[in-house]
Amino acid sequence: MSSAPSAGIFQPLKADDPEVVGGYRLAAVLGAGGMGKVYLSYTPGGRPIAIKVIRSEFGEDPEFRRRFQQEVRSAERVQGLYTAPVIDSDTEGAQPWLATAYVPGPSLAHAVAHHGALPPRSVLLLAVGVAEALTVIHGAGIVHRDLKPANVLLASDGPRVIDFGIARAADTTALTSTGVSIGTPAFMAPEQASAGTITPATDVFALGQIAAFAAIGSSVYGDGPSHAVLYRIVHEDPDLGGLPEELRPLVTRCLSRDPADRPALTEIIALCNEAAGAEPLRQGEDWLPRAVAGSITERVQLLPAPAPTPPPVSAPAPAPQPPTAAPVPTEVSAQPPAKAVPPAPAAAPGYTPTGLAAAPTQAAAAQPAPAPTGPPTAPTGYGTPPAYGQPTHPQPPYGQPAYAQPPRPQPTYAQPAYTQPTYAQPGWGQPTYPPAPAKPKRTGLIVTLSVVGAVIGLAVLGSLLPDGDKGGTDGASGSKGGGGSASASPGGAQKPVDPQPVSYKGIDMPGSHRLLLADNPPRPAEEPGGGGVHYGKGDLYFYRDTTFGKDEFGTANGKLVLLNNSEKGSLETCRKVTRFTEKITLDQLTAGSEVCVLSDAGHIAVATYRGKSGAKESSQYITLDLTIWRNAEQAKKD
């Protein structure tokens, strides 16, 4: 097999990848799967970690969030030598995430694909390590459910089992019910493939498949479409032709179809030690072939450095104001005494005083210093920052000679005459002739008389009309005279009234039959014309898959929504939910499961699944309870 370098495992972040998750700066992409994407990051102390960010579609499902929180709490208690411990998580954010210790080693799937099958002793050490990991996981009350070669990492000192329990969080959620597959069919147990009870023995079956995969280099149930693989798992024996003889007792016991016949984890460890012979099993640096061990060293050397933390963003320095914001002292000193300008205004907030501070030096060079009179006022302090921060303290005109009289104040710049309201008032200039007050208009009397006249006119007109035209409560537009679909509101608008529900109990629907919600009562029947229930006009149908056993409960005339445990089947609920699909497999349903049915004809129903017939009965059928709201919506046009 090829020994291609492992550099491709550290993929650069793309435009749609976040830069930071939960305060951890991301350094690279490690991989992606059905539930989310995995990134490489580092703790503040420099230890590498793997952060799995759950897809937003799962995060929007309340049932997934509830289960994900439970599984994360349980996973935090798993602290085994052969597991990657959970070190941080966020189950409340828009996109939930989970951080575990990073294992610098390839997955079993990657190692077999690039270096071929493992020798028997490596397989036995692999099985012992996975068995110990499952012992700790099951001890925390978790069944892995998705144990496969991609979830077993090969470290230098033994295997590491990852992603334990997360598959259960996605089980039976709205997303999985609409086609997103969680779990790998080739490594499922028969009870998983046939919607049976999931127990710790389910993981034992997967352990047997992993051991066989590592020793042979391929799945013992073959490849191909998922439904074909699942059929072979349920009905056929595994292909153990290439399995080494010393591994057969272990793999054969683990792959028993009956969960009760599979060995306990302690028995698995005993079987592995027995198969090892005189040399006891000890995990060490040499437990893997040299090529696989070399890929671990290579990964450590190629590990990307932590992403640099950006420096804190400081506020940019304020841009200096244009020179015209305040005259510089050199301009003032250059003017003749008779044309001196008033003192410069205080600098605007944020103004940089550097240029003004240099101005007095230039003025002193061009003009001799005036003779001091009275208390000395050091001109050098004019350019210091405190002087510009005191706008209420007027500064004398800088640069005036001692014999020059101070410039006359120019009140036109400071007088409030420009804002006095008297200049804009109407009638200005005629104070002795105030305008005469306007005569009050008698609008109130006029309005009152108009209203009284209108009321009298309506009363006379009403007395002349026939009784049948006076009101709408019993006519065609009213709601009191019958079971119409609208009622009169105070403003005359028509308010829709929901139809009354009609319930039907214990409807037995045989395979390849359908029913219509408009029928009273709904009667299961075969689709006329021989086109099959998939392509017919049935609002509900039951289709039996006799080849692969994936029986379907579906609609050919509308949409279905499988409700979560937290959702109560009602007309309001069915109008709100939007997780539409057209078919649901029976392995997604349990007794009491509720399904909203929204037909194109405008009928809405809640179908409650009560179970199916026994395997030994002559005919196969499912039993439903139906609550129907007929004509609850506008029918869709073809």
C-alpha cells in the first residue's frame, strides 16, 4: 500500500470556516462528517485539541440540543486511558461544539487505506484497547452507537476511541428523519439495521467488525449501497475468508446476530490474551508496524503552529485639524496693531497641539519680546496642552508690542443679535398696532348638528328597510346562523374559523394501501390503476419493502412532519412545523409517535402510530389513530 505523506490531514481554513470557536483560535481543518466539522486548535498552554463544531441544522433542533447536553455531560465523566477526554464544550450556542484532546495519529480507516492490513498481534492489542475504552464508556451509561474505523485513532501507545455517545444525540431528530444518515451502515449491528433495541452488546458487534477490518483490510459484509450492506448484516453471514486463524474465535463470537450470544468486554480481553499465546499483550512503542508508526511521527512534525493572536486594536490617533481652525501666533504677530484679531478660540476636542506649540518659537524669532508690565505671563506656556483644554480662560493677543493699545473688542462676533427671535417675528416694526384677535369659529356647533342630523337620517332609513336586510347575523355573511368558515368582526372583516376535528380510532392499514382524509370514515384501499401508492393520490399510504425490510409510511399528496416528544399533535402545531418530508420509515416510529399530515387538498391530520402486526400474522398492516381537520387550509392547485 502507499505510504503517502500525511500533510493533507491539516487543511487550511476556508472562507466559510470560523476563525475562533469558544475563545479558541482555529489553526487547521482536521475533517468533516455527517454531524459537523473538526478543527485543530490549542489550549492557552500550547496543547493541541480537536474541536468538533456541530452543524447548524442540528443546533436548530430542540430535541437534539437536549440530548447533546446529556451526552456531553456523560462524556465528561469518561476518563479512560484509551479515550480522548472531553476538555471543553458549549451546548447552548448557535452552533454547539465539543473539544477533546488531540491524538497525533491516523485513524484505523486511514492507516489501513494507506498501509494495508495490520499483523495479528497489532489487531489483538487494538481489540484489547478498544475493549478497555468501551468498559469506561459503558460505565458512564453511554452506548457508542457509531464505533467504526474512522472513530478509532492509532496513537503511539495504543488506540483511542472518539465520538462516543454523540450519535445518540442525533438519533430520531427531525434532521435524521428527513434523510441525514448518522452512523456507518457497514459497521452497524443487526439490531441497529432493523430498528431493534440498542444495548452495550451493539458496540461489541462493532468491535468484532473493527478487528476483522484491521486484519483483512476490508469490511466482512462487503461494500455497495447502504441498503444492500444492511440486508447482508441482518440476513447473511460475514465473509471471514481472509481472517487469520488466531483471530477467528474473537471475531466469530462478537459477530453473533443474537446480542445475548456476544461476549462481555472482560471475555474479549481474555480471548485476546489467549490468542496471543505465551507472550503476554503489552502496549508499547512497537505495537504498530513501522510504516504506521512513522506516519505518527510525521504528523507530530507537520503539526501546524498555533494561530497568532492578533494584537489589541488601539484607537487611531485623531487627524490634525486644518490650519484654518485657529490662527497660529505668527499670523497674529504679523498684523499691524490697528488690525489685531480677537483671541484664538480654544482648540477643538482631539486637536493635536504639536504644530501650535512650535509657533511661539517662530514668533519670538521674528519679534522682540515686549517689556513686562504687571505680573509676568510666560508666553512659553501658551503652547502647552493644559492651556488648550481650558476654553473658558481667555488668552491675551499674543505678539502685541508693549506700547500698542489692546485691540478693541468686536461685539459683532459675540453678540446674540443673530439669534434673537424678535428679528423673525411677524409684525416687527409695528409695536403700536397689534393684530386684532381672530373671531372664534363655531366649528363645534356645526359638527354637532351634522352628527345629529346623520343619526336621525339613518334611523328613518332603517325603519323603511325590510327586516331581512337590517342585520348580518343570520344572513349569508354572518356566523351565527350556521357552520360557516367566517365570523363578523367589529370592523366588518371576516375572521376565519378553524374546522372542528373529527377522530377515528384503530384504523388498520395493510401494506400497499392508501387512504384519503376527505373520506368519512377514511377507508384504506389499494391504489386504483396499478400505479402503486408511491405515485398515486393517497393522503397517507403504507408501503412494505419485502426486499430490504424498510417499510415506509408516506404521502403522495402532501407533506409529513414527524413530531418530537416535546411537541403535542394539534392543528396549531401542524401549521407551525416546517420539517417537511414525504415518507418516514417504520424504524423511526414507536408506539405513540405522532405525525402531522398536510394534504394538498387542504386537509390537516395528526396520525398517531399504534404499532404493526406480528411477524406470524397472515397479513401485515399498521394501526393508526387519526384526528382530521377537513378544509383547514386553502387547497393547492395542480
